[in-house]
Amino acid sequence: MARYVMAVDTSRCMNCRACILACQQRNGLRYGYYRNWVRRTPDAGSPSGFAFQPGSCMQCENPPCVAACPTLATYKGKDGVVRVDKERCIGCGSCVSVCPYGARYRDPVLGVADKCDYCAPSRALGLEPACVQACATRARIFGDADDPNDPVAKILAVRKVTRVEPPEHSPKPTQVYLGETKPTDWPRTTALAAPLAMMHVVAGAVRWLGALSLFGVVGVFLKELVLPSGSGPRDPDKTA
Amino acid sequence: MKTAVSRRTFIKLGVTSVSGALLSESGTDARAMGTASVPPNLAPERSVKSYCPFCQVRCTYQAQIRDGKIVSLIGESGNRWTGGGMCPKCMSIVELVNSPRRITEPRLRTASGWQTISYAAAVDLVAEKLTAARAKHGPAVAQRLALTAPLWDCRESELAALMTLRLAGGVNVMHSGEVCISTASSMFSTLLGTGNSTTTVNQIVNAATVVLFGANISETYPPYSRWLDKARAAGVNILYVDCRKTQTSGFCSRQLMPLPGTDGVLALGAVKYFIDSGACDQDYVARTTTGFDTLTKDVAGYDPAKVASLTGLSPAEIEDFYRTLAASRRTIVWLGGSLSRYAGGSTTIRAIIAMQAVLNNLAGPGKGLLTMEGGKPEGEDEFIDHVCGPAPGSGVNFRRLLAAMKKDAVDVLFLNSSYRRYPDGNGVREALKSVGFVVHRGFFPTEELDVTHLFVPATFSPESQGSHYGAEKQVVWRDKCVDAPGSCVPDWQFYRDVGRKIAPDRYPKFDSPEELFELFRQTVPSWRGITLERLKASPDGVVWPAESEDAPERTGSLFPEDGRMLTANGRHDFAPKMLGPIVWSPPKGSPKGPDRDEKYPLILIQGKIVTQWQQTLTNFAASLAQFSSGRYVLLHPDTARGLGIGQGEEVLLETAFGSVEARAELAGTILPGVVFTPSHFAGSSPFPQTRSTPINDILPNYWDRVSAQFNGLGCTLKKRT
């Protein structure tokens, strides 16, 4: 299975924000809500006076959003992409609050969490992620890091990479930056707020009760297998 | 109650449950692959070829269409000029086409207010006005009709409009960019024999040095940043001349920040340096130019010390710049539109052309001049003359048209774009009110309605098919993507319908852009090889000229290998009589000039930002407004400190002609003493993030021989209380 990775070359970004608008339109997002971004930070050492740093969900190896989700709606796929099952999401906001990158938001109308999934639906049609496709300078490079012929694997093999991660308890982001990038110190580890953490406990209890119910069902299943309900003496009135 | 289940039924249920569980597990795998089926609300039903109507990059894309609406755009990866990249302006088309704010029916101004009328009635009314003007004024009607471009549509629409104006007897056409950025095109045409770039953008990777003279490519033409990126990767030394550090700076090895309006001084000093240092290519100059002695006299005073005193640059960085250019074997200069936006812009352009010429950097691979203000393939005048007969005289520029309007000497004006693109916006508005009948072809309820008698709604480009051209003289084609709402019609249809009314026997017969394109192709020899079939099959079009389908494509330097120019005598005249000597002077009203006003000590400049293109369109897109936070003025922290202005504070930007409200943005990325503000905010914007008094409302009506002045005026900032 593919292992999808995005590598970003910030020296090529000019902050035109085509990537942001392309993402919104491709994925039918509301304007004003974003799955990706370009950070603009004053930087006297940069020729333009600013450092531009494109980003989106870092598709962490140990995603805190997955751990925080009480309903298991957020999950990390075998392809490395962290996704949200919107049928399961209850919109509690736990994942939004613990993401060190602010990569998620709660859709104001649907009431569920939303985030970058590397344009999974349109990739199924053979398209590149929208942000990659729209970028005039190809600052974002995307592909299968396990395929040695893939451009992203090739560039990762020869370029130094920088990870932007919190100083403590790094979730191990898989989205990386080629060479240097600024700033690197902005993500922050955030503990789950007490009410949301309590929801996690309640959800665990509900799941435990669910398991207990399942155990009962299995019990009945085994009982019926060994001694079906209809295996006793027949009702003479119904055998005529 | 006891439930009875047979063993057979139970086994069936069991098998079903286990299968369901297995399927459920495989479902998890499927979603984990990240390739779940496309949600029904996202899958496009079809994809249609189109292009962006805004800038000269002319990005091509595939419009993704669902339920009769464009839902997204995918750039054509096969477009060699853009590589499939796009910018937010282009993508805003998705929203603009579907905007509920569009006016979709014709409106006629009456004594009791706006009255909605039918499209047919609108056409009849326009034809009546044109016919009446001709009947009243006879041949003199030529100067009493006018049309402003751009039309935001396609070449066929431009042709249809020009034919209508010509057959109505009019000659005044305000071409795209005529008022603000046409100096470069005019000087190129006069001195080199071409109104366009002298080479194509792909040549910059073959240059040793590229000079971006006021050309903020990354902000104004983002997709072309890929060429800067390619050039940088190829080891090209990219130098940038701009009083602001911008996104473009990131692609450059060095930046010079001269005072606004002094680029010409820097270029004149370069010419002197090249002559004095022996770097000048005397053989080339002797073979391909005239007037070199006069040029030598013109630049005599511009030694590095004088250049330093006028530009504010240090003598060391000036000499370093000159040494770099003198040593460069191949240099391309990319001219920014800003150079044309000062009174005296023609001097600047002449000096830069001379700078390239004396080092033999005009003709050949990796040499030449680029401008984003050209690109228009020739043949238009040839076609109009052929179809409609010769023009009954010469047209005037907007400066003279404005004077005519003020004298009630204009009967019908086709206003196809914003009048707020002209300086002295308030004066222009009042003058427009003196025009007998203003027909506005527009989209949204903008300020143009204040001066309009008849509004006829236009279509956005994806709502009709047609051809267009880009900066490399490439001709591209778009198909119709979606139906237009209400009575919106494309320009080719509106102008054709009017033309048929006023000249039924002479107006050419065509029912589609394809038919008009074919008529044009058959008429103009340089277009013969640009067939519809080729255009429709190509992701980035066909480069003009192409006399036949098998003619080799002409990209790269326009000039032949021997370096001859395209002028009548094959030479570049440094000192044509019609232009006189090259004499530099500060912009009019500049705080550094003789006519300065001490009350306005700061230099005001304006420019496009990445989310803006003209006043009537992009301000109506929420998709662009989300990246904006209203009018701002960019100034250096040292300048702000002297005025007592802090970061983010509300200020009044004042000139001698008025004031606008703005927010102060402080950064060391701009030269002290200079104030920058974006060009295209408008008062009619529905979004506060893009709403502002137009900046041109506080500019005077200053012109040089070609263009109006938009930059360099004295201004001041005051804290709002």
C-alpha cells in the first residue's frame, strides 16, 4: 500500500494562496474555512522580508486527534492519511482542540470536524491534490514515499528535511519541509479540556456497555447453536 | 413471548452476520486507503476547456461542471507557459459566474428610476442612439462616439465591438491598458518596430542575467513565478529594481531600491557607464542603431554620483549593478507596468531600451525585453479595415476624450470597464455625466451605474466560447462551459446585434465566435495557420504569427540573427525627432520635484495585489475578500515613527486632491518616505475587506505623452481620531 507524504519547498512559495482557494473549491468548503494555509512571518533575513510556510494537516504518525476522538471517527489509514468519518463524528471538537497545528476546524453547518485528507475523493479520479496541482512553482510535492520512482521519494532521498513539531510530545508529523523553513517553533501540545476528556470516559463506558451487549448476543448465538429455541417437544396442536 | 428460530434460519442469519462483519472490515480497509468513492456532491459531470479572462498570462484550465454550474478549475498541466499553475484571481471565476449579485436583465435609466427592459429593446435603443448621432453630426460623428476596453470576453467580442463602432462612424477606442501601462508598448513600437515583448518568457533561462525593472511578477502574475524559479535553478543571476521588497524578491539574488520614479536615472547612468568603461558593443551599435552621438550627450551628466543623489542608492551599489550588467553576456530586462505609470515613463522606457542596445542585448537567445503589457497579435486593424472600410480619421487617447466629454462633445460611449481605472476619478465621473448616452456592459451593481443610461448585462467568459491571446502572443480557445443567466449575452452577440441594426448590409454575417474567427483567419494572412482545430486540440494554443499550419513556431527573439530591428530602416534610433532628447525629470507633484507641496512630503505609489484585477470584478468575490483586510497603507517603521503612527492604526491618506481612509501596515520592506497602497479596492464592493474609496479619486489628471500618472505624487498620512 502507498504511504502518502507531502514535502514542501518553502523557498518556492510566494504566498499567492492559490493552494488555499484551490483546496476550498475542489472540496466544496465554505470561504473563510481552511484545510491548508500559508504562514507569513516577518523575517529580516529573507529577501522579501517575510518567511512563507505553506502547510496543512501534518498527517502525524501519532496523531493526537485520533487519540482524542471519543467516537473513533478520526482514524489514521494504512496509507498514512488521517481522515474523518463524518458519519461517526459528533462534532465535539476534541480533535480540533488538541491538534498542535490548528489543522482542523468544525464545519459550522454540518457540525462535524473537517481537515485535509490530501483530496482523497478527487485523487480517486486520478487527480493530484488541489494544492499541489494549482501551485505555479510546485512548492508542494506529493506522492508515495515508498515508491522509489515517485517524485516525492526521489526528493526525500536527496534533500535534508525539516519537521515542524512541538518541542514536547511530538506527534511525529509526516508532512515535511525540504531544507530549512521558518518558523519551526509555533506548534504547541495542547491537553484535552476537562469536559472533553470526560466525554472520552463516557464514550469509553458506552463502548464497554456495547461490548457487554455484544457478549450477550454471542451468548445467545452459542446457546441457539447448541440448543435452538425450536428443539423442544413439539406442540401437538401445530403438528397436525 | 418465546421466539422460535429454526436451525436453518439461524445458520442463514449467522452466515449473513459473519459476511457483514467481514465486509465491514474490508470497508475499513477501503477508507484507510484514502481513496473512498467520490461523494456525489463533488464528482464533476464533465470537464470543459477554458481560460482565465484577466491577465496576459492567459492561464488555461479545465472547468469542472456539475448540475450546470462550474464547481472548480483544474489548470492545464500541458500549458508550457503556466505548467498548470493558477492564481486566486482565475479561480474566483468559479464564484463570480455563480454570484447572486449579478444583474441579469437590461436596465434603462428613466426619470422615475431604473426600468427593466428586454434585451431586444436595449439593442434597438442603442442602434437608435448611434443612428441619430450620425444623422445629426454627419462625418463629425467620428469623434463623438467612443468605446472603452477591455471587454472581459474574447477576441471575437473585441472584433464585433470594433466593427460596430467603425460602421457607426466612430474612431475612438480606449484599448486595454491604454491609460496606464501602454508607454512600454508605445516606445517599443516607435523605437524597435514591435509593440510587444522582443522575446518570449522561456528565454530567461538562457540569459546570464535578468533584471526585473519594477516587475513584481510574483504578485501581479503569480503563475509566471515558475519562470523565475526555473531561471534561478538554471543559475541565472536575477536582479530586482523596486522600492518595495515583495514576494518577487524571494527569487532574486539582489535588489536595488531606488526612489519611485527614478528608474530612468538608473538606466541613463548605466548607458553612460557602459560607454565610459568600454563595455559598449561599438560594432553592434554601428550596425543596428542611429543617434548614438546624441545618446552619448543625453547621458553625459549621469555619473554614479548624480545617479546616487537622484535615486537614493549608494554609489557603491550603483557601480556594482553596472559592473554586473557590463560583464553579463546575455541579459533580459523584464519591464514592470509601474514604469509606465509616471509622467516621464517614456523617458524611462527609452533609457532602458538604450541600456540593452549598447550592450547588444536586444536580439538573440537569452537577450531582449519582456513586458506583460503586450502580447496582442497583429491583424485586428487589417481585418476591420478590410471588412468595414478605412477609419474616418484617427482616434484620441483618454486624456483628449475626457476633454471632449467635458465639452458635451461625446454622444454615445460604450463603457465596458471601470471608469475608476482613470486618475481623477471624481472628475471623470462628472465628465461621464455630460455624455449623451452611456451604455455600460457590466456584471454587478458598481459605481458605473451612477453614470450609465443603459445597462446591458454581459456574460463571464465561461458562458460563451471564443479565442484570446496571451503575453507570448499565443492564441488560445475556450469552449462554452455553462449557460448564462437571464438576459446576459456575450459581447460578440450584443455588438453584432447592434451592428446588424445600424448597418445590415455591411456588418459581416456570423452566428458564432467560430464563424467570426474563421472569417478573420481567412482574411488576415498571418493567421492562416492558426486553425480552430489546432486551437481546440492544444492545451496552450498556437503562437502568432503562423501563415500556414506547418509554419515553424516563432518563439524566442523577434529580431533576425543579424540584430536588425523591425523598424522601417532596420535600426533602433536613439534620438528620433518626434521624441527629442532623453531628458529625465521627477514625476509631477513629487515631493522630490520642483512643483512639490511641502504639506505632502511622502511619495505615494499604488499597485495590484494578488487578489485584485480591475475594480468591477474581483472585488465581488468572497473567495478573494477572505484574503484581504481592507485598504491599507504600507510604510516604513521609521516613517511611521516620525508621524506618530503605530502598527494597525487607522489613518487618513491625503493628497492635495482628497483623502481616503486606510489602516497602517508597518514593515521594513518599503523605502522610508514612500507609501504604498493597493490599486483596486472599490466603494461598491459588497465585502468590507475589499471596500474603499478608489485610490484614483485622490489623484490629479497628470499625463505624459502616452500614459496617465498613477504613482509618485506627494501625500501625507494623518492618524484618525
